[in-house]
Amino acid sequence: MNLKLAALLKSKIFIACASSVAAVTTAVAVAVAVNQPDAYRMIKIFDLIGSATIERSGIGELDAYTEMNLESGDIVDVHDGSTMHLNLDDDKYIQLDGGTRLELIATGTASDSLTTINLMEGTILNEITSPLSESSSYTVNTPKSTMAVRGTSFVVSVEQNPDGSYMTNLYAFHGVVEVQLIDEEGNPKGET
């Protein structure tokens, strides 16, 4: 885990550089969205090293590629030895390590965003560069916990033990992450 964590820390530099590129892309998207009645919510793969697949409702399995737009409800599966970087709304970045599988739920608008990541297995680095508005939320669900943030940088990993139980690790680099443990039936247990 320490090697993965070191690699994730190094990737924060990559994410910062990619933020500049994403800003230009988002400026174009915003210019298009201003002329439309509904706001635009950008969810894009801005880098893919190796291979990954996207499961999309009504379509099936798609091969992932750089600059691919994702949709709410997509299930992302990053293959072993691969790395994927996602950009949401130009101020939320997610790095997915190889062996990561998650479902991405993103509704609302860029200014009133509701983002839920259902992390089934693997490791993700989350970087939220702008504090969320009062009407926005960013939540990471794992088999044994739910984490909610307003604006921070944190790593979450989920590993399944040989006995079928799950272990969740959380590393917060700055900011605050609220954690709620859940039982086998999905009910909250203990204090947040």
C-alpha cells in the first residue's frame, strides 16, 4: 500500500498540470452550455495509461479511451497495470489505479452537483479543488462505509479479504472527510 500511496502522491502533480488543460476544455464547454437552457455537466477521461472498460446501461461494455465522455450510471473497470484520470466539472479530479472498479453517479449542474462514487474495489485519489456549494455533494461509498466531503484531497482503497469481508483505507491530505460506517445490511452504525 505504501508504494501505491507514493504513486498517488506523485500523481497529484500530474492532476495539477492537467487542471490547466481541463480549464481550456471546460471554457469551451461552458461557452456552448451558456446558449442552452440546461447547464452542462462534464465527466471526461482526460488520461488513460493502459486499458479500461466502461459498462453503460442499454449499450453494454465499451473500451475506454482518452477524451471519452462518461455518463451518470457508468461502471468503470480499470484493468490491472493501468491508470485512469477523470475530470468532473473542471474542479474535481479522480485517479483510478489498476484493479479499480466503481460506479459513477453524477447529476445536477456544475454549480449544483451531486456526485456519488460507488467504489467496489481498488484505489482512487480524489482531488476537489474548489469548495462545493451548499447545494452540492461529493460522496464515496464502499461496501463498509460512506465518506462525504466539501472540498479536499483524499485517497480511498477497498480490498476484499479471503473471508469475503472488506477493508477500507482512507488517507486525507487536507480538509475534512466525514465517515459513516455501515453494517452488512447497509444501515449506518455508530457516530459519523
